[in-house]
Amino acid sequence: MSLTVYSSKSMSSIFWNEFTETMPREQLDAIHLKRIQKMIRYAYDRVPFYRKLYQKAGLKPGDIRTLDDFNRLVPSIDKKDIVEAQQVEPPWGEAIALSEDFNLFRFQTSGSTGVPMGIPVSYYSSHHYGEQWTYGFWGVGIRPRDSFYFAFAWGTFIGFWSAYWGVRRLGATVYSGGGFTTEMRLKQILEYEPTVLVCTPTYALYMAEKAREMGIDLPATSIKYTYHAGEPGGNVPATRRAIEEAWGAKTYELYGIGEVGAIAPGCPRQLGVHLAEDQAYATVVNPETGAPVAPGEVGENLVTSHIQFSQPLIKYRSHDLVRPVYDKCSCGRTWLLFKDGVLGRTDHMIIIKGTNVYPTAIETLLGDVSGLTANYEIHVSSGQLNDEITAKVEAAPDVSASDYATLQRKAEGILYDKILVRIGVEIQKPGALPRYELKAKRFFDHREKH
Ligand SMILES: [Zn+2]
């Protein structure tokens, strides 16, 4: 009897681990400091890359006595630094802390910007990496009785592998959609009746278009939740709304960095993502100067993993722009909120007349214009004085082409009122822009110096 009472109480909790998720800031920071000190000592002793880096900076592990010391004194590192350290003696070279015997998995980044980075994951790391997802699943009401459909190819992209580890930790059922076409996946969803769909936001919308062609009524299917990662979208209102309406489901996202972790599961109130502070620390800085930004200001997330013991990543440049909010969230969590999720990439930042413009901000505002869809592209080119931005957006199917000019003026007016710079809008017919299966290409940079 007492077991039943205990079980129902824990199943109804909105926290996977209430103790850590509601911990006061001072205690969280005390834990961060301890773990950072331990990780720096560990990396200094075992990883030639860090020993050389810190020696060059005149830094010894004992010098880090406060989080402020860490934020100010420890040099940040970038993906290319780790790739170079690996290349000294591939595959791991001078970046690895554990012998290969301890690595349970080996993944790699996509390599779209050069040599791919190898990602070794030990059994211990995979357990915690997966648990970051479990925090997210549990917080929105997903329970062991739920079942997951993975619309994912099970390639070398770690993101959804780690989601799978998270589902194992939760104890729910997994249906693999690996190696199937979109049509076959939709048929499997009808047959197996999973309750959670895991994929990129782009792919959820792509599946919805295919379902319409096949005459499948998605809101009538068993899917109650769609959970996303791999690209922003789950926290961009227009995209989230499009997915929720198409699937008749609640849509959430997790912000992960393949080589670091599934670091920030979605806020159950859909206000953004919460950094899993028992497993990662964030130093948010101005990407130009490297100086920490004030709470609430947009900056680049430099992340330190407390759980990557195979290939430690300390003050690692994510190039992701976030807005850190340290106040307790209305969902009850004290964990750092990146409000509205990832706002853009540092290399996608557009500065016009001293104003920073983020692609996701444009996307969010376009979503407020009725008659427009979530299918859009942003093009940036060099103008005479400033960068010039044009947004191409598809109109909804029920909008008549004769109304496109009015729609364009309305959208341009809203963008100007909110961002205070002129952004051209080109209305496109439904289906005019390309469709993507995994991640959408939405940002096109035609600027000369880049
Ligand atoms: Zn929250």
C-alpha cells in the first residue's frame, strides 16, 4: 500500500529531480565551482591540450578559487582547437582523457565546416547525457507508460542517440523509424500508436505535409507530444504553433550541443530552455569582447560540461546566442533559463545601424502576421552603408495572390515597428521554397566579407 502511495506521488511530480531542479542559486553555484575545479584539475593532469593551453596562459588548477576566477581567467576554446588536438594523432590525439577502452560510443560532428570532430562517449557520460533528456520529458508530463517514435536515421548524429538514452532512463518504449521513408514512418505511427514523436522541427513539418498528401489526419493519431532538437524551432512561436496545429500535439525542444551534451531541456511552460545545472555550467559573454554579459542580455553561451570525462570541454564556444535569465522560473525551476531558446548563431548575427538583428527574432515576428507560414528564408547582403535583409516567406494556402502586396506591407510594417530597421519581405506562393528533411537551411549570407 505504501508503495502505491509513493509511486503515485512521484509520478505526478513535475520534477524529475526536485532537489536539484529547485536548488537555490548559491547552492547551485557552489556545486558548479566544485565540479569546475575538479574538471580543470582532471583535464590539466590527463589531457595534453589543456595542460599546454593553461601553461601558456600562466594558469594552474589551484588558481581557480571562485566562479569569477573561472569566468575571467580561464581561456575559452573553440571546435577547431579540439579538432587540431585530435589531428596530432587521430582519432583522439591530445584531446582525450580516458583510454579508448572506456569509450562506449564514438560519434562525430557533421563536418559541414571542415574536418569532423570525433566525439567519444563513455558509459558514465552516456548515462548523464541521456538523463538531460529525461529531465525534459518528465517535466512536460511524459511518463514510462508513454512510447516514443524516433523519426531519425541512427547515423553518427549524437543528438537523437542521446534522446534514446534518455528514454531508456525513463523506462518508456522505443519504436525505431531508422531506415524508413517518410511514408513508411507515417504508416508505422498509425500501426504502433506511439505517443511521443522525436525528430527535428523541420522534419515534423515535412512529415505533416506528407501526411496531408496521404490523407492522414495527424491530430487524430496517437501522438500527444513532439519533442525536438538539432535546430531552433521548438521555441520559435510560429514554428511551434505550426507543428502543434499539424500534429494536434504539444511541442517542446531541447537545446543540445553534440560534443558537449543535451545541455538544456525545454521549459514546460515553453518559455525557453533550462540549463541542466547539475551537469553543465554556462558563461554567457559578448562574442566580440569575451566579457560576461549582464543577466537578460544576449550573448554567446560558453559551456562547460561536468559530465564529459572522455574528452573534457571547458569554456567551450558554442557560437549560440542566448538570453540568460537567472530568476526562478514560473515553472518552479531555479535552473538558468535561456529565454526563447537559442536566438541565433554568432556567425549569423546581423548588425544594422548599431542594432543586432537575430534571424529567429525575424521569424518570431513573421509568425505574428496572419496569412504567413513558418516556411521562410532570410537573405543578407552587403548594402552601400549597411547589411540589407530580405525575408522570403510563403503565404498560407488560403491567401489569394491578389492579397500578397497588402500582406507584404503589413509584414514589413511589423518588422520595422519592432526591430527599427527596414527588412524587405517577399511573399512566396505555397510550396515555392525548398523543403528539407533533417535541418532547414533558412539563413543565406551573401555578404562579401564572411
Ligand atoms: Zn521554466
